[in-house]
Amino acid sequence: MKLQKSELPALLERIYSEVTPLYGVGKTADYIPPLSRVNPRQFGMAIRFVDGDEFTVGQASTPFSIQSISKLFALMLALDIVGDDLWKRVGREPSGMRFNSLLQLENENGIPRNPFINAGAIVVTDTIVNHSASPVKRLEQFMASLSGNVFNRYDPEVYVAEARTGYRNAAIANLLKALGNLEGEVDVVLDSYYKQCSMTMSCLDLARATESLANKGKSSFRTQFHGERMDKRVNALMLTCGLYDAAGNFAYQVGLPAKSGVGGGIVAVLPGYFSVAVWSPELDSYGNSVLGQKALELLTHYTSSSIF
Amino acid sequence: MKLQKSELPALLERIYSEVTPLYGVGKTADYIPPLSRVNPRQFGMAIRFVDGDEFTVGQASTPFSIQSISKLFALMLALDIVGDDLWKRVGREPSGMRFNSLLQLENENGIPRNPFINAGAIVVTDTIVNHSASPVKRLEQFMASLSGNVFNRYDPEVYVAEARTGYRNAAIANLLKALGNLEGEVDVVLDSYYKQCSMTMSCLDLARATESLANKGKSSFRTQFHGERMDKRVNALMLTCGLYDAAGNFAYQVGLPAKSGVGGGIVAVLPGYFSVAVWSPELDSYGNSVLGQKALELLTHYTSSSIF
Amino acid sequence: MKLQKSELPALLERIYSEVTPLYGVGKTADYIPPLSRVNPRQFGMAIRFVDGDEFTVGQASTPFSIQSISKLFALMLALDIVGDDLWKRVGREPSGMRFNSLLQLENENGIPRNPFINAGAIVVTDTIVNHSASPVKRLEQFMASLSGNVFNRYDPEVYVAEARTGYRNAAIANLLKALGNLEGEVDVVLDSYYKQCSMTMSCLDLARATESLANKGKSSFRTQFHGERMDKRVNALMLTCGLYDAAGNFAYQVGLPAKSGVGGGIVAVLPGYFSVAVWSPELDSYGNSVLGQKALELLTHYTSSSIF
Amino acid sequence: MKLQKSELPALLERIYSEVTPLYGVGKTADYIPPLSRVNPRQFGMAIRFVDGDEFTVGQASTPFSIQSISKLFALMLALDIVGDDLWKRVGREPSGMRFNSLLQLENENGIPRNPFINAGAIVVTDTIVNHSASPVKRLEQFMASLSGNVFNRYDPEVYVAEARTGYRNAAIANLLKALGNLEGEVDVVLDSYYKQCSMTMSCLDLARATESLANKGKSSFRTQFHGERMDKRVNALMLTCGLYDAAGNFAYQVGLPAKSGVGGGIVAVLPGYFSVAVWSPELDSYGNSVLGQKALELLTHYTSSSIF
């Protein structure tokens, strides 16, 4: 990385000014009312270096619905609980298909391709559910322990909307059950899953919560994870599978492990250097934030940051 | 058809003796306990000519679980209710895939290929549900009006077992809902669907209930259907889609429109001549009765019956 | 069938007048120049009863490119040569996919679903090639022996155009070879296949050539086939697979076994009664003649003809 | 990376002794005779640091058939010729399917998912063919300019064997042509493609030839590439798509951008540090070298090397 940290504030301002012309190119997620009602013209960005220095721009402290970014934290928690046993039930390969496809599941005996497609994430949630007295509370506490913010909870309004319209996820969970890869009751697992997807965090929360992925597993707010170098492995999964069907292109353009959500958030890490979170609600056709992707591309461009 | 009706009793006895050596070649459906517990070595056959003459052999009056044969009656009822509007929501083409595949549904915007695959049958049931105060009672009455037997009802034990293990059907119904092709509530439609599949009839009931398909739409036990020549069209659907993935082969070997169920029953018709039902619980790998198929093949062979 | 033969001339005139308003609804095949250059506003129809009576209307004697209808004759010839051994290499089930799909071939070990999709037809041609000194000549002679017209030959101009643009067929043939289901050399088999598809016949030729399918295997111009009741089985295949992806719908609407070609021809039979051929170059999106299908639908409607 | 370079020789010996017990676990590629005849119990490894220091163990100087590793060099050459225009014809996403699947190609209008599956590699070769007077010679010279070894040429015996059995590649090329994504003649492009896959190099050649990918695009044997930072982008593609269907798992286990071939070779890079090549002919079920993968896993484990 070519950059003095003292240049960061100016750089973030520059990025901010360069991405805002993209307002209107994408559009907010429309599948549930609470997401579609969000003011689309918002942008926030927070970067946290492994030494603890933090820099922000825009609405970096505004909480938003993290949606699929929660799959990252659920994965970390499940790995912390069951370790590599998780991989008996979920694969680690890119899916090459729309993130909610059922075809692959049928063809491959109910083993989802990876933990970031919905089917895989539901199996991850199932793992947490079956090892926890209060799975949602446990996940909330896990995330609070990573971000240091006990207000990182699920949003009841978003949860209700998710549950009300979650027919496709219900199809996936039932198919997993039919194929023998769901231990819990379908309704119970889905309830946890919808709550998990409804978690609310800000860019700053997310940059802190992913610190361990940039810092060899060490977190400022939490004792060490059980697994050795979980960060390295989770980063590999983010790079190959983290941005739905656009993971390959993002790796090519940006070159950082990252995970996105349809709430408009994206987290990314440069291992050894920093974790970063961006948020802007307008999405491209892949479900990834338009301004968020551009901001990360500019950040890596101006700082010559890339894992490659 | 080359046959004197007086030869029928001897012919049915001959067929009976020629198919029983096949006991043990197939095996009973094992996906729900009530079906797997049925005595597998049973065989019944009933043939009803359009003039009302009936001939039977074996356990032709033993009630059994008609399972997917119910899709035929549900289709007839739905066509009687909404007519050709049904085809806006279901196709009429063979599926070319295992009868419960979800892939096709995703690729073709939620329009099931035909009314005999599970997805299509669930849409048919949805149609009945949305036009009936008591859909299950209506279907029971419809079937009783066709067979003349008011004891043709759903079996509560089979229904409970179907509902308890119906994850794949739940996946299908939820996917249909997600894709906008299910009007009713998922749980309500599935409940009706499981009850419909749990209907109990005998070979003789079935031969009578399908009389209209052999007799230009006329039924001895019921007034005319609304639709003109529904029989012709339903027969076409049976021929192209009636035996799951083995429809083409059955058309080639037997040459009669037919519909099978995993309870071991098969109904078939020779338009203008007769309707026939066979039952024997042991199934081949496609889910079709081994002895049942053989019996129909022998019947058409010995009588030179074929629509072709 | 409800009809006096004396009414046929008037009926055919009526049908003619009722279909011609459909000129312009479809469009001619555009994938090779010789087909796209055909005058689109042509219509012919010929019907031949099993007693030898023939009736025609329009351009019933104009030769046209029979294209995929040739698959029917190639199938009959291959069955005549190798009998049921053919079914070790080709299935008898509808494909449920666009007629030239490669997916099914990969998934099912190189066994094409049926002899009327391109992959299946290429295997059929391969069978003829491997049992014939001069396969194309043999097929020409076979067809002439069925139609009684020695001028039924392949059109060199169409052949050259087919060969020049046949990349998809080349893909299929190479995949069949890779999967172990092509005995001949790829180029040799394709050459025969392109010539076969380029055969030229008129409606009258076709009605005569399919007489055996309406008449229990008997042909006026040729001695008996080897196989017993090949007609019955070929008719079953036509009904379930004869009109590409529209076979189910055609069975539902028309109810006759039939085979179509992108040259605009369709042959159909009512077993025991007649064979019929129609031709009009404008096609619907499935590749079937718009006027041809309508003419057959009207014929069956006015005469109450249907196998169902 | 935690390692003194002085420890390298001992480390490579240790790795060598730890992987050789795996002889016999995999088996050599059997699809063409020249590959199946290779002595399976061979292992070589060469590592080249960006400062030019080189270390080897085993048969690091033995030339072998690089097979799909050639796709990496062809990609670099094509990018050097046409730049980002290449991406109009090839995607950058993992395929999620067996490396030679045709399904994806049909569904996505002939745009291969990435340049490392066969379909994508054939499009890359097509690009080179259409911009070169002597495409094979150009590729040979390009590779020699990267490795500094003018003896890196194609092996005529392997080429002939590839061409003789390349039906699946012929299917792919014909389908690409049918779908409008092949400019050259099918036979011409395939000829170049088979020759490219038949190139022969040693581990040492490969470690040198991939130096630029570890060293920000700089090569010791060649002037700069045209494109800016091509290395970064090619590395991203290797990481997400380089090991067929096992790319995700390799990223997870090893964490280096890499490209494998069925000749048993694998190249990998740690950007900023080193390029490395391993070779051992016995393959796992994915077509990747068993000992090669293990050697790279041990190298990264003992040196804590990973991009993550």
C-alpha cells in the first residue's frame, strides 16, 4: 500500500465527491418495503487500520440493514462453534449461478456451494440454531462483541417484512430439509435466518466488526477465536464468493475480499492493513451497492491496495 | 379392438396369472409409512366398457391410496370450474425431467410444464381452493359423483404422513408463491393437496370414475361436464405426461392414455371402448406399478387395443 | 370420424379459405438462404385414405424441403435395419427442452431423449450410415419406395447451405462422439444428415409416404416392413415428440400423431383412416408451420377426428 | 511471509519428503496416450523470488506437458494484444460447473464464464489467431520471452493425440461458432488450441515465466507488457477460476493465485514475493496434481505465505 495515513481524510473526501455523481444509476432493493423506503441518496464509509486508527466520511455512523453481510458473521460464529465440521454440510466453491438458485442444490445432494449463497447461509444458521439455547441472542451478542456496540440488534420491522415475503427462502429451507441437510425445524431456522438478515449496523460498526479479518484473527473488542487463522480462510471465501454473481469481477476490479448486502453495505479487508465498510442504498443488477463498489475501487486505486 | 366381450373373464385370468410372477421385481413406495406397510403382493384389475359392462379380476374392489391419480380428477374438476383459463398458469408439455424438479419452474417463470408434475398439480389444487368454500369436500364429492361411491374419501393416516414429510412439496409451493403463481396461502393449498393425494379408491371405483374419458365426456353417474369434449384433451395430457418420466415409453409399449400413482394404481382408457384400472403396490424406479404396467401391456397386446 | 368422403373436396376448400388469412403471422425459416428465399404465401394439403382415395387442395404437388420430417423416414429405415436395438442408443421420452439442447445429452451420458430431436436424429443417421454402403442413396430409395416418386431426392443447394451453417449440429455430433454414442466419423455422419434434411417432397408425396403409419404398416408402393407393427410405435413417438417443444400442445389441440419440419411441412395420421400432409412456409416461434397447424386443427375439428 | 531465504533449500527437501508418500493416491491423465504413459512417480518444484533468486528440488528441470497452464500464457498474450476488449467475449466469473460444460454456454449466449474453462480458452485462442500471422509461433515466442527458454515449444506427439480425441473441444468450438462468438474457422482455431495445450515446459521455466505476476508486471526476460498492472488482474482470475472446480477450496486451503494443468503442473504466485511451479503427474478427481497441491499447501503453511 502506497499511502501516508495523514492523507486519509482528504482521500476519503475525494472518493466521496467522486462517487456521488453516481446517485440514481442504481436503485434500492424493492423486495421488502422497509428497504425500498430508505432514502437512496446516502453514502458512508469507514476505514479502520489494524493499529486502531479510524477514518470516516459521510454517513458512516448511520445504522442500516446489513442483510447478507450478516452471513459473514454467522459464518464466523458457526466456525467458532463447530470448526471445520461445517464443511461437511456446505461447500467452498463459487456457485456460478444466481445467489438463490435451487438447481445446484438438487443436483448436488443438498450441499450448498458455499456459505454465502442463501442455501449455504441457511445451513450455517441451522448450525448455530442447533448449538445454541437462544440463537438470535447469541448472534447479536457475537456481533456486539466484534463491533463493541451493543445496539447492533435486529430490526423488528425489517424482520417481519422478510418473514412475510420469504417464500423463496422457505422453498430453499424445505428443499434442504427434503434433501437431509437441515437439522432444525424449517420454521425455527427460517425465523433465526430472517432475524439475522435484519441486523442493523453502521459502517463504523462493520469496519470494527471485521477487524479480526484484517488482523490475523485478532479483535480489539473480543478474545481470540477458537479456530486457528480463521481470518485467512474466511477472507478466501469472501474473495471467491462474497459478491453474489459479481465476485469474479470484483476481485478483478478491486482485488479485496469483501461481502455485500442488499441493504447497500459492503465490507472489505486488506489483510495486514485495514478493514473498510461502505454503504449506499442504490444497487446494481447484481444486488451490490453502486456507489459502494465504486468507492472501494477508488480506494484501492489511489492507495495501490490489492491482495494481488 | 379384436375381442369378444365373452372372452374377457378368461383373458383377465390369463393376465393375472402372467403378471404375478413379477412379484418382488419392484418395491412399494417407502417415503411414507402407510404406503410402505401395504402388503406388496396384491393385484387387482377392473375394466368397464362404455356400454356399462364391467369385468374384474383379483383385488379389484380393495381400496388403496390413489396418490397421483388424484391429479387427474383434480384436473377435471379445475377444468370444469375455470375452463381453459387454467392454461394461463400451467403448461401442456411433457417435462422431460424428474417429476418433482424445481429447475424448470425457476427457468420458466413459475409456469409448471403440465398439470401432472407436482408443481402443476399444486397449481391445479390452488385453482380449486380459490373457487371453493370447502375444497377438499368438493373434490371428494366430485370423485364420488364420478365413481358413484360416496366412500371415496381421503385417508387421515396417509394425509398426516404426507403432510409430515412433504418438504419437497412445501419447497415447490413456496417457490410457486415466490414466482407469483400461487393465489392461496401456501399452507392452505398444501393441506388440500396432501388430502387429495390421500384419497382412497378401488380399481372398480377408478374404472367407473374414468368412464367419461372413454365415452366422449359422458358419465353414468353424473351429469355432463361444462367443457366440450374435455375427455379428448385430458386424454392427450395423460398420453404425453401421465406416467412421470416414463410417459413416452408407455405410449410406445402400451399406446393408451394413462395416469399412475405411487400407491401402485394406474388408470387407462381406450377412447370409444373402455376405461381400465389396475393396482399392485410394487413400483419400478420411475414410481410406476410393475405388475400394473405389464397387465396393461398384455391387455393391449391380446386385444390389439391401441390408440395408434 | 364423422364424414362422408364425398364432402372432402368442399371441406379442403373451406379449410384453405380459412387458413389463408393467417399469411404473415409467422415467418419463413431464416437460418439458411434457400429456405428464407421461398415464397412464404403458399399452402398445400393432401389427404390419402387407407383405401387409396386421395384429395388435395392448393400447392399439394409442389416439392419443398422436408427438413425434420426426414427424421421420420430415417427412423423408419433405421428400425427396419436394426429393429429395437436402436433403443439402446436413443430414448423414447419427450425432451422438454428446445430441440437442439446439449444439456440433456451431457447429463444423460450421450443418450438423446428421442429420435426427433437433432441429437437423436443424428444417432439414427449414424445407424443408417454404419449399415449401408451408400447411406444417402439408400435413404432416397427408401423414401421413393414409400412415396412411389423417384424424384424425391436431396436438394444440393439446400444441402450446401445446411452444411455451411451447421455449427450447432457439428457441436452435437462431436459431443455424441465424445460421449461414445457415434460410431461413424463425425464428418461422414453429418454429411449424410445434412443431405437427409435437404430432401424434397410434395404434400402428395408425403401423404403417400406415410400411408403405412395409417394402415397398420401396409404400404401400397412397397412390401411389408420387417418389424411387426412398427406403425403403432412410430405413431406413439410422433405424438409425444413430433412437434419439437409444442408436441404436448398439438396433442391437446389436434390429437393426431404428427411430424413437422422447418420447411413448413407437417405430416399427420389418423390410424385406420388416413394420412395427411400440409405445407406452408411461415413458421411460429416453435418452428412449426402456422397455416399447417391451423389446417390440421380445422380438419380434425370438422371431421371429429382424433385418436383420443 | 516468515522465512529466511537461506532456509529454502532445507524447506524444499522437507516438502519433497513429505509429499512423496502420496504417490499412488492420484492417477495420471488417461484421455490421451502420451500423458498416460508418463512415469507417474515424478515430482519437481521450483521457486523464484522477485529478486531473481531461484531454488529447486526434484525434477524441476524436466519438461512436461503444461496443458491448461497454457491458458494462462494465452490469456496474458491476448490481453497484451487486445486489452480489455477481450472481456466483451469472455466473462470473469467462476463457472461453478465442470470445466468443459456446454450448458452455461447455451444459457449465456455463447459468452464463456471465464478464460480458464475450455470454452473461454478457445475464445482467447481465437483472439490470438485473428491478430497473428502465425499464431502458434507467436505464442511459442511469447512463452520463450517469458521463460527465457527457446525450447519451450509444442510437442507434436501430444498435439496429434489432442487433435485426434478432441471431440468435446470440437463440440465447444462449433457451439461458440453457432452462437456467434468465434471469429476464426473452427478447424483453424482448434488446431492452434491443441498446439497451445501441447506446450512443454519445466518447473523452472514456469517459475520464470510467471515472474511478472509476482513482480507487478515486470519480467527479467522481456520488456514490459502493454497493459497497466495486468498481473493484478490475471492473479485475481487465477485465484477465482484457476483450479477448475476446486478453485474455492484451493483458495481456502492454500491462499495463492494458481493455475493447474492435467499434465500435473501447477503454477502459483505470492504477489510481491515469489512465483512457484510444481509438477507431479498423478491427479485427483478434479484434474489437479495431488502432490503438487500438497506441496503448495505445505509451502504456504511453513512460510505463512498467503494473500489473505
